[in-house]
Amino acid sequence: MPMCPPFVGAATSQSTVLNGQIQLGDVFATQTLDVINVTGTSTMITPATGNSFSGSVVGGSDAVVTSTQTLGANVSATGTMNVTGSSGTTAISTAATGNSGEANIFDGGTLTGATIQTVGAFNILALGDYHADLAEADQVVSSSQAIGNSQGHGVEGSTAVVSVNQSSAALTQADGGGNLQYTAGSVVFSALGTSNNVTATGIYGSALTVTATQSMTGQRTQASVFAGAGNAQDITAQATTTGNNISASNEGNYLEVNATQTNTAYLKAEANLSSWEFGSSSAIAYGVGNSVMAGNIGQSVIVRNNQVNSGGGIEVIAGLSGDTGYDAYSTATAVGNAVTGFACAACDGRMTVTNSQNNSAEVGAFGGVAVGTSARSVQGVAAATGNTATFYVTSPTSP
């Protein structure tokens, strides 16, 4: 919950917010950290955002929020850390976002929201690099994130009826990774690329209705990680790419999700990892054109889903190599359209679903593991699916 809500209404009042934002000039953030020896923590945070809006209501009042965000420019974030000795416990975050919105309601009341987010034919780029080729670290967590449009809704003990319309014609790409000589701890290099994203979360007996329309028509959506180590105890390279994403979860009376997604762009997720000596070494890549998740720990779930993936195709690559170690894993998963819905059996849950999925693009997953001398276990998975739909009623403790 936000410490200082941007607007707060009385129990019997209604708050009205009309937000309009247009960004036509390039937005960029660039940072370089040169590290010799650090015994504590090394932290580098590099965000760049075209348009950003946030509003919350606390105290039982109603709210009507209307937001329009338009980006007609490039957004880029670049973070580089160079290490000659040790960077200690290391955290690196690099994020480029076109349009970002958040509208929340807490402690009763009703939120009525309408959001329009548009990104033109520009570039949304995030690049995070960690260079410690002859150096070491106690632990490394490095993430690169590029998102065209993102809208979030948080609901606690309240009701929300919201609509979101997102369209992107941008090239959205996140690149991350790095190299180090030695670590006795864990290392995670990750990259996330998403063109359109909607997230809604309800708890404490909330009721939630989400209607979302998403369209991706740009050149591509991509996330890539290239990483290497001389000797690593536990190292992971993970790349996740989604053209359009809707994620809605609730704990309350009902959840209704009306989703329309169209992706015509090329999509790529690639994770490449090399570690000469390793304890556990993992390369994980996941790419999906359109994705919807709707779940309620409550009585009712209604899902109306319409997904179309066409055009550029989906390519997912996970490559792993090393010489000597214990456990080596490579997983590549490619999906055209994916939807998941679930309701709570112990809550007398019921589900109503209408689902339409159409994929006409190529979907390919490529995986590989190469160990030069020896390993305790080696596992490789490469899975490609055109359309997948999963709906189930389960107990709250079930996965």
C-alpha cells in the first residue's frame, strides 16, 4: 500500500482524476560504475520512463480514473558495471518503459477506471552489462527490463471495474548479462521484454472486472541474456519475452476478465550461458505471443478470451555450455497463445469460460547443453506449442 496516496477521499465522497500525458522527446538514462574492491554491496539502478502516472484512494470513497498516455519518442536505459577486484553482493537493475500507469483502491469503495496507452514506431531499449572478467563477486542479481505499455490495478477490500486499451508499434528489447571469474554464491542474469502488460490484483474480499484490449504491431519484442563465468557455484541466465500479457488474480467474490490480444510482431527470447566450472548452471528462455492468466480464490471466475498471433513468428533459444561441474539445465519454451484460468474448489468456486485462440505464425524452441569433461546430471528441454489453454477448479493450497 502506498505511504502517501496521491488522492484520498472521505467515506462518502468520490474522487475524479483525468490524466493526459504526451511525450514527444527522447528519454534516456545512462550510468557506468567502476568498482575496484567492495566488501559490502554494489548497487546500480538505471530507469527511464516516457510517461508515468500513479493514483490511489484509501478510506472507503469511490474513484473514477481516466488516463491517456501517448509516447512518440525513443526510451532507453543503459547500465554498465566494470569490476577489477570484487563487487561483493551486487544488484543491478536497468529498466526502460514507454507508458506506465497505476490506479489502486483500498478499504472499501469502487474504482471505475479507463486507460488508453499508445506507443508509436520507436524504440524501447534496456541494456544492463556486468563486466568482471578477471574479478569476483559474493552474489550477483542483474536484471534488464523493457516494457512498451504497462498498467496496474491494486484492489484491497473493494470493487474495481476497469478497462485498458494498449497499442504498441515499437521495437521493444531488453539485453542483459555479463562475465565474472569466480563466485561462491549465486548469480542470476535476467532480461524481460514485453510490449503490452496489464496486471490486476485483488485481496481481502474484493470484486474485480478487467476488460483489456492489447495490440502489438511493431518490429519485434525481444529479451536476450549472454553470460559467462570461470567458476560459479550457482549461475542462471534467464530471458522472458511476451508480446501481450494480462495477469489478473483475486481473493474475493468474483473475478471477470475480458481479454482481446493481437500480436503480429516477431518475438525472440534467448538465454546463452557458459561456465567452465559450475555447481549448478541453468539457461532458461521463454517466449509467448499472447498470454492471459485469471485466477480467483473465491466463488466465481468468468473468462472471455480472444487471442490472435500471426506475422513474424516466435523464436526461443536456450544454450548452455561448460567443462566440469555438477548439474546443468537448459529449458526453451515457445508458445503462440496461452491462457490459464482457475477457481477455488473449497470456496464453492465455479468457472465460466469462452475461449478463442488463433495462431498462424511459426513457433520454434531450440535448446542445447554441451559439457566438455564431466557433470553429475544434464537436462535439456525444448518445447513449442501453438495454442495452449488450461482451466481448472482447485483448492487454495494446490499449485
